Amino acid sequence: MAYTITSEPFGVLPDQHDPILEYTITDTETGEYMTIVPGYGGIVRRLALRKNEKLIPILYAPISLEGMIADESYASALMFPYPSRIKHGTYRFEGEAYALRLNELNRDNSIHGFVNDKPFEVTNKEVTSTEACLTIRYQNKGDVVGYPFPFDFTVTYSLRKTAGPTVMHLTYEALNTGSRTCPVAFGWHPYFTFNGQSVDTLTITMADRAPIVLDQKTMIPTGREEFREKGPLPLANVQLDNAYELKPNEEGFVETSLRSDAADASIVVRQQTGPGKLNYLVCYTPPRRESVAIEALTANVDAFNNGEGLVALAPGHTFCGDISVRLD
């Protein structure tokens, strides 16, 4: 059998005694692998895929649990029940006003939800000859300040063989376990890299998209531009911190590609689109310029206020979608 799922201690959280585990999904034939830390935000911490017989690590994240706790970049964070920013941390839903804790104090916003450091439990492990999957779940009781809505949030990570390259999948599902309709949106915040190669040597290609106009002080939307057609953008001396609405297509998905000529490879992020799916994108180049964040989102920045992409999830109903990564 080509795949294995193993685990080993990763570190001990403050005020705890037992270590949390890091799980590794490995293709024993190709050496491709990914690692997941369920006990701290359920993040995928490492991902290495093969191109032209060369194994290339393509994901940046902290190397230790202490680094993850101190990290303010949200590397690989699962952003739920809202991605991006909520202006002043306040919103109204179905006639009621709510106030979330502010965690972007310099801009007076609440940002990226609240599951990024929560403990997820492993609910399923499955290995076949063509795929290995790890399913994790976080159950919220509805006791978070500003978000009194209970839910079960489940993520399945997998490595999957195809006729072409190996594909990493992230599939998410949220179940409203409460008695009231709740507002939900989701995003994933990975930073992609070619072994720390300078961003200035890379080219990004995005699908047809409409740039969101952001207030540069608060990074809250003030409008949007006309749709731009798909095309490559060399990143030399380019700083990105941009949000986009994606143009629907018949295929039901769009792709963003990050190209390295030096590695002769492209990281391709594929996100499901359509009603209630991942119809928004954020791209960001951090100051160190060793990686590029390519963030698939279901909603616009400040969606809890502007409603753009926001899903009103009825009791007992689910909200789901799929993101994949491959190396071309």
C-alpha cells in the first residue's frame, strides 16, 4: 500500500501536560507528504510534492508549536466562522447586534474567525491504494463572545493519486447544531513557497476577477473595480495585499498558479466556486518576500456587514466546499 498515516508528539501547550500530536500522511512510493496538527487549529503545517523526480516543499508555516503560538501571520490557518476582517468587530444579523473580540487592534477589526488555535479531534483515518485521508472536527458550543451560534466544523485533508500529479485536498463542512440560523463564511490562509525562493523571481496567474477596493487604513472594502481577464503577473518589486471577487464559470472551479522558472514548476491552487462556495480570493506577499499567501474565501472582506458571499445557515443544515493543491 502506497500511503501511510503516522503521528508523533509535536509539543506541549501551556497549562497542559500531555503533548499534542502531529499527523503525517506519506506516499511511501514517491516520498510526497503532508503534516497536520489537529491539537492546535487543525492546520496543515508541511506539504511536499514531486515534480520531475524532485521533491519540493511548498508550504511555509512555523517549525515548532511555540512558533505557531507566537505566529501572527495566520500561516495555514482555517478561518471560520468568518475569514478576513469584520469592521470594528461589530455586525447585525437577523435584527440583532453583536460585538466580537478585536484581534487586529491596529486597525480596530476582528479578523479570521476563532478556530485557528482551537483543539480539533481526529474523527477518521482512511488509507487506500490511491488516497489517504485524515478527518478532524471542532465542536463549538455557542459560547464565543459575539458569536452565540453552536456548530460542528469538520475538515478532511487528503493526498490523492491522479492520472497526473498527486493532489492535496482540503474539504470543509460546517453543521449548524443550534436552533437559530447563523452567519458563516470560510477561508484558508496558506503561504506557498519554493524552498524560500524570493517572491521577486516568481509569477502569479489569477483567473478572471474583480479587484476589491480597500480602505488602506482599515483594509475594509469601499467598492470594486471592473473584472480583469486571466493573465500572469511577475512579482518582482510587487507588493500584494489584495482581495478579489472571482468570475463564475461553467467548470465550477477556478485556479491560481504560482510559477517558479528556477524550479520549473507551478503551485496550482484550485477552489470550488458557485452558490455558497469559494467565490473570493486574497493574495498577499509578506515583507520577508519568501512566500505568497493564496487564500481561497467564500465571502468578501467584512461580509458580516456587507453580506457579500455570506451564508445564512439554517439549523441542521451544512455548508461545504473543496480546495486542492498540486504541482504542475
